Amino acid sequence: MEVDLRQDGENLIVRLTGELDHHSATRLRRTIDRRLDKGEVRNLILNFQQVSFMDSSGVGVILGRYRRVKGRGGKMALCLIPAGILKVLEISGVPKIIPFMESEKQALEAVSQW
């Protein structure tokens, strides 16, 4: 899995590429947590456009980051989710907790307005 981090003000945008499984979940979690721990960002956006596979380990990473962001008063959104990944997220109940957006721009606007 490749991870590209971009900061836009108090928003951290994480663009993911490849497979988000038990092998890559720990690295992704640590990468995001290091940025959150710096205290420079409040909101988190995960861009799934280039993710080809995700298992329950990926769901765990998402929900864990949501709890951390929410605990700090921030917001989180997911965007550009491929159909196969969407199905995993829907089965896991993630859409009931975290909003899904059709674009990165829409996600940025949403976390900035809440």
C-alpha cells in the first residue's frame, strides 16, 4: 500500500493506493497517527480512489482513526470509494458513522462546515 499525505489547513488528506489488508493496516495506522499526534491537523479525509482491496483490518484502521479524530473535536470523511470497497464498508456499518463523499473537494467542504 502506498500512502500520500497532504495537509490543507487543519485538514489531513490521505490518498491510498493498493491493498489495505492486515499487512498494510499497521503501517497506515502509524503513519496517520504520527500526523495526528503533531497536533497540526483536526480533520481527516481518506481518499480510496486507488484502493483495489480492503479487508476487516482496513475497517479497523478507519474506525480507530475516526475515534481519535472525533475525540479531538475533529471531523472525518471518506471519498472516491470503489464499488468493491464500498460493499465492505456498508456491511461493516461505516456509512452510519462516517460520511461518504463523491470527491475530495466535497469532503474538504464537508469537514470544514461541520
